[in-house]
Amino acid sequence: MSLKMKRLELLRFGRYIPIVSLCILSISIISIPVFAQQMSFTASLSGQSLTPPVSTTATGTAKFNVDAQGNMSYQLDVKNIKGVIGAHISLQNGTDLAQVFNPYIEIAGKSEIPTGVVNGQLSKGVLTTRDLSGTLEGKNVTDLTNLMNTGSVYVIVRTQANENGEIQGQVTPSNTTGK
């Protein structure tokens, strides 16, 4: 009789093994796509990337990171640039998609227009659906990410001397497998 009881006890616990295994498998399958959705993009900015090219010593780098929740953070660093009047993300045809630097907004009663040469971080922040404009107005940051994946997006920094753009760079994926 005691052998029969042991078999019954084993059967009770044994039937939970497939359920536990299925739960573990489900969690691992769900976790992999979330990790894979983390993406990074970069753009190297120069005057030579504009049409027509601009002769300038100014350069820059734009970095974008998209986390698993779809939030897009950015950082725009520049060198040797003076009198910046704006920076934005756009399509090649010039359609603005989002502002990444707007000096005409006052923060704590102070204008953000740089008056001297800027060497370092020009701006950083997080883009949300509210920040999108042009063909992306009313859409999600995911739509901007999709355009960045195809190489259709550019970052342009405009100055008082070059109102149409002093430096520009194409945004390309730098890491699509996670961070």
C-alpha cells in the first residue's frame, strides 16, 4: 500500500511540471521581443551633407535611443558652431518631423539662443507623440523609428549665418539588437 501512495504523490506533483514549463517558456518568449525592440540611431553632422554643401568647420553628432516602452531620448552635440537658431529632425525633402532645439522658447525667463561658439551639448531630451509634426503629426514615435530604420530621416542644425542649415546628417541605425 505504501508503494501505491508514493506513486499517487508523484502523480500529483508530476502533472504540474508541464504547466510550470509552459509558464517559463511563455515568459522567455515575451521577454525576447521586448529586449530586441531597444534601438539606437546616430547621425554625423557636417556642412558637406547639405545640398548645396556649406563650407564650415562646424560638425556634430546626434544620438537617439528607443527603449522597450517606445520612448525616444536624444542628445545633440556640436563643435565650432555659432548663432544656432534651431535644430530639427526632417525628411530629405525638408519636411520637419520634430524639433530637437528651439532657442525661441524661454526657460525660466531666459532665451536659449547661443551667442558664441558652441562646443559640446546643444540639446538633449525625450521625444513624445506631442513633439511630432509634419507627416508624423498625430502619429506615434514608432512611426519616426520606422523612418529612421529606412534612412529617410536627417538632423539639421540651422544658424544665423546659414538659416537653411549649417550642418546636417542622415540618421541611421547603430544598434538594433538591444543595449
